[in-house]
Amino acid sequence: MNEPTETVINYHKRTKHRLERYAKGPEVIDWEDQPEPFRRFSGCGIIRLPMPGAELEPLFADLDNPEIILAKPLNIATTGLLLELAFGLSAWKQFGPSRWALRCNPSSGNLHPTEAYLINTDTTLLEPGVYHYVSHDHSLEQRCQFPHKYTDPGILIGLSSIHWREAWKYGERAYRYCQHDLGHALGALRYAAATLGWSVELLAECSDNDTANLLGLNRSGDFQALEHESPDIICRIKTHADSRSLDTRELLESAQAGSWSGKADILRAYHLYKWVIIDGVSNAATKPRTEEPNWQADQRQTVKSTCLKTATTIIRQRRSAQQFNGKMSPITITDFYRMLVAVLPVSKLPFDMWRWPPKIHLFIFVHRVEGLTPGLYALPRSNDALEQLQAATLADFDWHKVSDSVPLYHLYSGDCKQIAKTLSCHQPIASDSAFSLAMVAEFNSAIEAAPWLYRRLFWECGLIGQVLYLEAEAAGIRGTGIGCYFDDSVHEILGIRDGKFQSLYHFTVGEPLEDKRLETLPAYGHLPDYY
Ligand SMILES: Cc1cc2nc3c(=O)[nH]c(=O)nc-3n(C[C@H](O)[C@H](O)[C@H](O)COP(=O)(O)O)c2cc1C
């Protein structure tokens, strides 16, 4: 095993939560000294985007057939909407003197390590260059002005992560959460683009170094050393069917020759803990330039959505449930199957942009689903994985196929509420729901092929999580991502004995209970000029 692979595997093992001890995190959290939740660059030109909050006509159900959605023209209003619906604010919550913002994309601990950049080559939109999106202000900070005009006008979105922002609260395990959040952000971007009639292409060939150069993240003098941003991915936004491929080499030359401005404001004055293991795994999982496939899943019949709300409404109302009604009536089998089919790698959004065969499979604790015996079920997301999962898990599982339309397999009947709760760090959200689940990755084969694939496994989990969040809202219920679970206890319950498969994320869906003590305020009410 080469050194980077070993570093990644050791990081993964070391950051497992165990029933007898949690992964290493800060011993004390100084809530008064939280990192600033919004990154800003001082010394840049600022472009205020048009008023957020516009409704678009497409229904959430229309996203099943994105080809029927008429593509909106690319202009400053639609670019603003893309950014808002993917990464913008969705509400503020207030409890006593505390006030915090929620965004369209979720984030572990609401810490939001993901930063978004717009790269523009269309002179009719904005001066060609690189812009940082400030979700709080719904504005763009111009970091780079490109020196020349482009023959291929268009926009791209670049994503990066400030690992330290997440590590402030979660310590060593935080690197995993940054990757989950990135997957959620990709999903949020794909749904936002689809409501505008646009699609997304992941420029996955780029090396991290190219991405960093393009986004200005290698300009070390512009960042506090401990608050640097790690490059993640560049996404091309296809605003019309015949939009041509942008040459990333040309963009890189522009970024190199461009005129850069701004320095990142300090997020926090004092860094009590330093999580060197995160820098270690981040270095080991650095991606070089690669050839990437364009794998496409087969078509599959979706289960028709009964949701009559617009896509923009569903995107903006998405929240994590903090509590579920443990006495809820079961959800319908149709709603359950709709959610399961939506996470299969069919050539439907958001998986139409995912260029690789699925590596993540679901083990589902069914608690309250009409017509299904409570118990443990499996949803292999590829036919190839079925036999391998059968071989890797408990021999007692019966692997009885439940339905002709969904690859759902019954493994074991019984009340799994207590098990699900215990496995998810004793959180009642895993047991009071309709169902909760573990996302199990084809682990060793991926990491041994390339250590940076570690990140992509979590991104795939985040993407699945984003589908579940939105589908749950559309079904009139709610979901919550669960990053806190006892890794090897999950493996033990499933019978998984080695690193071939590993559980990388949990999720739960049910009927939410509102916390009436919390006041909800409008997303952009703090920007009075908008209202
Ligand atoms: C990767 C990830 C892990 C999460 N883990 C948990 C968890 O273990 N328990 C929990 O109650 N919420 C969890 N959440 C939900 C977040 O706390 C929530 O997204 C955040 O507070 C923002 O709220 P919102 O989703 O309503 O916008 C997780 C979310 C994500 C994206």
C-alpha cells in the first residue's frame, strides 16, 4: 500500500466513533468564539445580485422530466437565482438572543465549510473573471479580472472547503463532514440549475492544483494560514443545449495572467486546537489531473410525484428535522418507493451529472412504512453490488426481493428502533422516524485505486442525502442527515468484517415536530434595500 493510501485508511480508522469513545474532538467549545459563518474578502469590487426570492414556474414534479423545462436565458437575475437556490439563505432562526441563518444547502452542525465561486467568461453578464459568492449579502466579490475576451461565453461554479471551520466543533472527524457537505452542495447546485432549465457538468478531470489556481486558493498571502480553502471541484453550467465545452487550460491561463484583488477576512482570532491530521489526510487525498469516464445509468420508470409545489418552494423550505413524531402514522409505500427510486443512479437529476458507476448502497431500518414489515432492508444501487453485499453481510439475512419495481431486499424482520437509535450516536431522530438508513460504500477497492476517491465516496453520499432531503419535503415530511454514528457497530450489526464495505453516512426521514420556541425570520429580511 502506498503512503497516501495508508494515510487515508488510517485517518478513516482513527476517526471512527466507537460506543466506548468518540473520535477526537475539542474538549471544550467556546460558543462565544465561534468562527464567522460567512467568508468575506476585503478589498474586492462588490456586485450586488438582483433581489433574491423569485419564484419560478416549474413544479418539483417537473424535475422528473427536465427536458420539458424551458431554459431561462443567462443573465444577472438568473445567475443570482442559481446561486441563491444552491447556496443562498433560506431563513433565519431565533431563540432568545441567538440568531442563526439557514441555507438551501444543509451542513453538518450548520458550520458551512463549503465556499462557492462563479467563474464567468460572458461579457454580457459581468466582467470576465472569478467571483466569490457571499450568501449572507447575496453578492459577488470580484477576486480576479481576466485579461482577455472569450470565444466561448459561459459560467462555471467552483467549490472549495474551509476544513478548519468544521474542525472547530468536530475535531478530527470534521474532514469527513466537509466532504458530505460538498456532496450536498453539488446536489443543491444540480436542482437549482434544473429549475432554470439548465444542467451541470462536473469537470472532474481537473487536478486540485488546477482548481486552486483557478479559484485563487493557492494565493497563500490572501488567506490566514489556518483558514485556507481546499479546492474541490469545478462545475460547468450548461445554460442551453448546444453550449460548447469551455477550455479549462484557457481559463487557467487567464487566472494566471489575471488581476487579483482582496484578502480573506479572519474567521476567528484565536485557534485553540490545531487538527494536523486533517491537513495530513487532505494532502494524501489530493487529486491529480485524471482521465474520467462518462458513465450513464439506464433509464428507469420513476414513481410519480404527488407534490404540487414549485421546485423553488421545495428548495427554499428544505430543513433538517430536529425531532420526529415517534407516534406518527406510517408513510405510504408509494412515498417510500418514490424516495428509493429517486436515489437510484438513473439518468435523472441529480445523478445525470454523476459520471461514475454507483459505489454507495443503502441498508434501511424500516420503522413505519405502510405495508412493510418493520425490519432491516437493503437497496443495492447497482446489480453488480448485490452478490458482493450478500457475501459480505450476515448469512442469516434472507435477501428476499420485496418489489418488482424497486431493488429493495428484505433482510430481517423485527423492531429496529432501538438499534437504529443506538447506532446513530443514541439520537432519537434515527428511531422516531419512518425509516433511517446507513449508506455503505465499496470502500477498499476505491481507496486502493486512488486515495483521493475517499472524498468522492462521501460526495456520492451527500448527493443521495440531498435527494432524500428534497424528496422528503415533497412528500410532506422531512429528513435529516446523520454524520454521528458508531462506525464499527454498524458493521457488526450488518456482519461486515473488513474494509471492503464501510458505512459513510446515515440519514433519517419522518414526520417532523416543530420546535415552537424558535422564531423563523425571512431569509433576506436583514438586507432592507431588498424589501
Ligand atoms: C453531513 C451532515 C451531517 C449531519 N449530522 C447530523 C446529526 O448527526 N444529527 C443531527 O441532528 N443533525 C445532523 N445534520 C443536520 C444539520 O445539523 C443541519 O443541516 C444544519 O443544522 C442546518 O440546518 P438545515 O439542514 O435545517 O438547513 C447533519 C447534516 C449534514 C449535512
